[in-house]
Amino acid sequence: MAIVSTFCKKGGVGKTTFIGYLGHFLAKQGKKVLIVSADDQNSIFKIFGADDKIFESDDNYLEFYIAGKAELGDLLIEVRENLYLIKTLNTDKLSMKLTFERAQEKKLKGMFAEYSEFFDYILIDFPPSSSRLTEILLEISDGVCIVVGLDTLGLGGFWNTIQYFIDNNLDIDSIKYIIPNGMAYNKRAPRVSLETLTQQVKEFTPNAKLLTPLQDRSIVKNIQANGWSAFDETPNMTKWDADNKKALEQELLDLYKSMGF
Ligand SMILES: Nc1ncnc2c1ncn2[C@@H]1O[C@H](COP(=O)(O)OP(=O)(O)OP(=O)(O)O)[C@@H](O)[C@H]1O
Ligand SMILES: [Mg+2]
């Protein structure tokens, strides 16, 4: 079992999209996959068209388990075969509890230990903000993937992320992959950003692998609007969309291969 997570201090760079697609891919390989939303926006549900599940019940959030009001099995929400999600309700409040009550941290870590008996992979989707919850879950991640937007603000987000690891004594070597997102080979700005990022990775995270950049593809937003992941069968698509989705799938498969999945 491995805990893999996506993190970046900059919002809207593609963390949730990336971890959602990876989870679905692994589930389709027959692995049992759990994605925990450490982001109480729970946007991971949107990747699978399961927004309705976010507010469906009032006792199946992670916080209820920590408070002793729900069982482990109650939290799991199945969105695809072999693929389960866990949602959070109020991570600020949970982080307060984790800061002031040591027993809560033990309970949280125990929860991951128990789930790891059952799941082949536990993936964690982080929000761009940081909190005690973020710190603890980054600590228990075996591999952290930093998703970086290929523009000036995105590069700033990478730098902030490294600074955050240093300030909080988090292990920089737990950062296994840097995933640039939003590449357009016919545009100068993202290419220049990639060059700068390549230098920064060498300097600040020399043990992390800089992956081939993901391209900026409008199909990502199109399928997301329909509640489809990149690995769903999508009937009634125009040929244009179907071709673009195929290209997206191939790009992701190549990326996963380079990550050893
Ligand atoms: N390769 C891509 N090409 C085009 N659009 C993309 C790509 N990757 C992600 N997006 C879009 O960018 C938006 C933000 O993506 P996502 O929600 O995954 O980012 P995030 O980093 O998780 O955001 P947040 O910080 O709010 O959690 C979404 O609308 C998503 O569809
Ligand atoms: Mg997100």
C-alpha cells in the first residue's frame, strides 16, 4: 500500500484533476483505491460527477469518525468500481482539534493505518491552503506530487510550496514528482516558465523527478462539466472531442508509466 498525494500552495493548478485521474486509472487496473479529500471544498467529487454526494448525508464526513460518531465503513463513498472517496466538512475546525488534542492526531493516523489494510492505494487531495491537517497528512504521504502551473504565478506557487516544507520541517525528499501543468508548445510563456522551473527543481528538489508537462487541453474542462473522468467511456461525443480525449488519455498513460505505475 502506498499513500500518494498532490500538493501545491497555489490554487487552481490541477491538483484535484491529476489525483482524480490517477485514482481512476489505478482502479481500472483492478487496484482498490481510496481518495481522501483533505480539501473541504470536496471538488474531487466533481471529477466523477458525484457532486450530489457532497451534501447527501450529514454523518459520513471524516470529522465524524475522528469525533467517534461514525465507523470507518460509513465514510466510504463509491464513485466507480474499486474507487472510493472520503469527504471532509470543516478542516479548519479539525485542524484546531488536531493542534490542541494529541489524541486526535493518533486517531487520524490510526484511521489511515486501518484503511491501508484494505486499499492498495490511498491518494490525498490537498487544498492550496495549509493547516495542521495538511502537515500531518503530508508527513504520512509516501510520495508527494507537486503540481505546478506553467505561468509566473504558478512558479511563485512552487517556490511558496518549497518554503512551506522548509518552514514546517517537512521532508523535502518526500516530494517525489514535480508535474508541470498547462503546457502549450506553440506559446512562449509556458516554455519559458518550464525552463525556469527546470532550474528551480535542480536547485531546490534535486531528488524529485520533473515529469513531462501536461498540456493545456480544453477537453479537460469539457468532460469535467459532464462529470466524466478521462478514463470513463463517453458515448455520443463529437469526433473532435473523442480524438482530444484519446490524446489526453494517452498523455496520462505515458505520464503514469514514467512514474512507475
Ligand atoms: N491540463 C489541463 N488543461 C486544461 N484545463 C485543466 C487542466 N488541468 C486542470 N484543468 C482545469 O483547471 C481547473 C482547476 O483544476 P483543479 O480543480 O484540478 O485544480 P486544483 O489545483 O485542485 O484547484 P484548488 O487549488 O482549488 O484545489 C479545473 O477547471 C480543471 O478542469
Ligand atoms: Mg483541488
